[in-house]
Amino acid sequence: MDQSLRTPVALVGLAAALDLAAAPFFLAGEDASVGVVALVLGILTLGAAIGLWRGARWARPAAIATRAVDGLLALPGVFVGGLGAGLLAGVAVLLSAAAIVVLVRMKGQLAVAR
């Protein structure tokens, strides 16, 4: 893998892992719909991370879209709920924002990485 892709792939992969790890907690509680959304976003983000790693053109827009949706959906969780949920939501928002910034800045690097 090209050195320039390590950070974006790591951030997107970490975000996918966070979504997939949080989904069972939501599915077991009252907010099952939130768990389903987290699970779907985690799977889509994982697919985008694999696509980034392979240098696929579709992967960058897919990763940006999944991270934007996840960041926006997690934002209210920062202010509502307990300390643990707020902290997890804050990490998700910051990780999504960092991934989007890195993905936007790598605009022409996928073609070079192939």
C-alpha cells in the first residue's frame, strides 16, 4: 500500500470498527433503529476502507458520504444521554471529521496509488 493512503485507510477503518462495535449496544437497548443505522454505516464504511486500500475510485466519495452521515447522526448524542454515550458520540464525530478532512485533501492521490 502506498504511504499516502495509510492515514485515510486507518481513519476510515477505525471509524468502521467504532460503528460496528457500537451497534450491538444500541440493538440491545431501546434504540434498536440507531443500532441498525450504525451497523449499516459500519459495513458501508468498511467496504469503503477496503476500496481505498485497493485504490478504487468510488471509495473516496463513499467514505466521505458515510462519515458525513455518521458524524451528523452522532452529533446529537454528544449533548443528550449519559457520559459514556456522549463520549462515544464525541469520538465518532471527531473521527468522522478527521477522516473527511484527510479524504478531501487526498483528492488526486488514488490515481497515483494504483
